[in-house]
Amino acid sequence: MNIQTFLAGKLAAPVQPAVRAIAEEIARNADAEAVLFYGSNLRTGSLDGVLDFYILTSGPRERGIWPTVSYREFDHDGMRLRAKIATMRLATFTRAAADKTIDTTIWARFTQPSALIWTRNAHAERRTIAAIAQAASTAGRYAAALGPESGRAADYWQALFKATYTAELRVERNNRHAQIVENNPDYYERLLPLAWDGGTVPFQQAGGMLEPMLTSTDSLRLKTAWRLHWLAGKPLNIARLLRASFTFEGAARYGAWKIERHTGVPVALTPWREKHPVLAAPGVLWRVWRSGRS
């Protein structure tokens, strides 16, 4: 079995009918080639919290930093469902997955399990699966360079995810990199040898132990490339946050929901707050703090 065949099976993971209905609706309202669903809700099957989608489009080339992000709420069978939707071109997604950009987020995120729940046609499906396979191969190469000289598959994936979380501006628990692997141990154990085959990393395997056989030249090249990713990671994430603060469609509704969910303090959404979420934030947070004090 090659990596594309393996991942095609994983991408066909079943999802809740409500999730599929939302994917079809957002695909109709965008120039979509494919819709991916990912995150903890995919693993648990829960509809609680925020559902995470990636829309891959065939639209014009992005202007500036990608992806664009929006927040929407949907009513389905009497339930209010919430979705965070990231949008970018399939062509850009493919380049990022193949490590042809300075960004790490695409190949690091989509090495983790996701579901391909809508495609325009068979061609779009093949392109998306190929891009996900590229992401896993990219991640596998860096795991070989950043991980131990020999070890279990989990050791390499944990080393990789720890490195990517360190490079990015992320607020996560210290053991988050281990939890990712522990949530899907069989998936990652099967994925690494396939990723190394697909990413042309020679290796030896005995029992449950793996040993990549990188040449000193390949190891140096990968570590040098990783250093560039690491140096760019936090500045790129800060730039994304700044852009999102002005372009995140539905940011006020998303923020109000998050505040009430985590503090129990309801936030009234006025037209001004919806239009100017960044300017409104200090006043809202002050009121939340005072409510907590009282």
C-alpha cells in the first residue's frame, strides 16, 4: 500500500450528517474544489464547540497572507452549530503541503487526521488526496531529521509536532505534541513508513523500531530548511493574527460566544461591536473582568 491509498481511506472517514450538510452549504457559497473537516470534533464525533473546516478553491491567487478565516453559525435539525472556516486555493494548499513555501502550518496540520467530505469532481478529489500525501511526506522528512537516530514512530512524530508548536505562536499545553500522537497511535505508526517511502527517506525497520538512513548532506539540508521555518514561524503567525483582526468575518460573534462559553458572562452584540470587534474588545473585556470580580 502506498501513502495515497492509505490516506484516501482515512480521508473517507464517516462524519455526522450535520457536518456534511454544513460542508455542502459552504461549498455552494464558494468557488470550492474541496472541503476538509478536521480537529477534535472529527475524532470524537461531537457537534459541540466549533467545527473546523478548510475550503480549497480554484479562485484567483491570494492577495497577502492566507488562509482567510470566517466564523458562521448554522441551524440544523433544531441545533445551533458553529463553524470556523479557513479558505485558500487548492493550488496554494498543494504548494504549501509540498514544502514550497516558508509556512509550516499546512503540512503540519494535515499530517494529522482529516476528512475529505466534499469535492467538486473526481479530479478535485485526486488533487486533494495527492496534496495531503505530500503534506505527510514533507512532515516525515522533517521528522527523520529532527527525531532520534532510531526509535518508535511515535518518537519521531512527537519530536516533529513539538518542533512545529515551538516554531508557531501557539497557546497549547506543554504535552500537546504527545497528545496528538496518543489520540491516534495506530494511524501514526502506519503513516511514518509510508511517508518515508513517499518522501524518499531510506530507513531500516526491525520490530517496532525505525531508523532513517539519511546522508549527512540530506540531514544538513533538512535541518537548515527547518531553521528557516523556525525563524519565520512566529513572525508569520503574528502577521496572520494582525490580518485576521481586521478580516475575520464574524469575529465579534465568535468572540462573544467564546467569552460566554469560557466565563459564563454573556456579551451583547451591538451593531458597532459587530462592525468594529478590535476597537470594542477592550471595553468588552473590562466588563467581563468586572462581572467576574462581582
